[in-house]
Amino acid sequence: MTEDHSHAHHPRGYDDQKEQYLKRMRRIEGQARGIAKMIDEDKYCIDILTQISALTRAVQGVATGLLDDHLKHCVLDAAKLGDDEAIAKIEEATAAINRLVRS
């Protein structure tokens, strides 16, 4: 499902934003639980869909933030080296962008 591209000597691009991302993800978790409760309580379909739309936007916000951090740090650092890792990081970012666009 996921690959570990860890580099012990490189901090993650999102390190400066980590707490904000975690806070946003916890809020998203709460939204998801709220939607499940709405379904369990047989709430009106449109109200549920409205909440799903809000949750989707919240997840996309985290995803685009992480992508931005990745491009500014991981890809940029690899590009400065100009080796095969740079090409791999660009291909990896391109694949991530394609997944985001399709979601």
C-alpha cells in the first residue's frame, strides 16, 4: 500500500507543519465519525452528502499541503543533487499529483 522512502539524515518536508496536519486529521476523524452517526440515525441524504463534501475538501486540503511540502523540500533537495534520485522524486511527485487529480 505505501512505500517507506525514509532517509534517516533527511527530515520530512512536512516537519514544520506536522502538528497542524495531525490536528486537521483528528478533525477529519471526528467528521467521519459524525457522518457515520448521521447514517446510523437515518438522517436526510442531502445532509449526509453535504458533510461528506466537507470531509472530502478537508482531506484534499491536507493532501495538497503535503504535496506542496514534498515539492518544496524532498523534490527540490533531490533536484539540487541532480542525480537519479531527482528523477525518481519527480516521477513520484507526478504519480501523486495524478492520484490526487483522479480522487
